[in-house]
Amino acid sequence: MKKANEMASKSPLTGRFETHMHAKEWVIQTPDGQIYKCRNLKNWLREHEDMLDGTVRQAWMA
């Protein structure tokens, strides 16, 4: 089971990647008007944590 979990986290269909099987496409506009297009919002939030007012979890749950 441990090995299966390790492999799942590295798979492009199930890991923290834009290609995650449940990922959706998003268009995000910042208050200053800059536009970002991404696939997999949670992954984008992790990569741009410095732009958030709070934590990734707070942004994800909002």
C-alpha cells in the first residue's frame, strides 16, 4: 500500500500537477488587473502563495 501511495503521488494523473485528472481550467485576475490562466487551481495557489493574503488552505476553502 505504501508503494502504491508513492506511485500515485508521482503520477501526472493523480499528483500535484496541471495534468491531474480532476483539474479544471481557471482564469484569475489580480486586483491590479494582471490575468493568469491555469489548470489545477490548488497547484497554482501553491506556486503563487506569495500573492495570497492568507494561506493556500484559506484561499482554497474560500
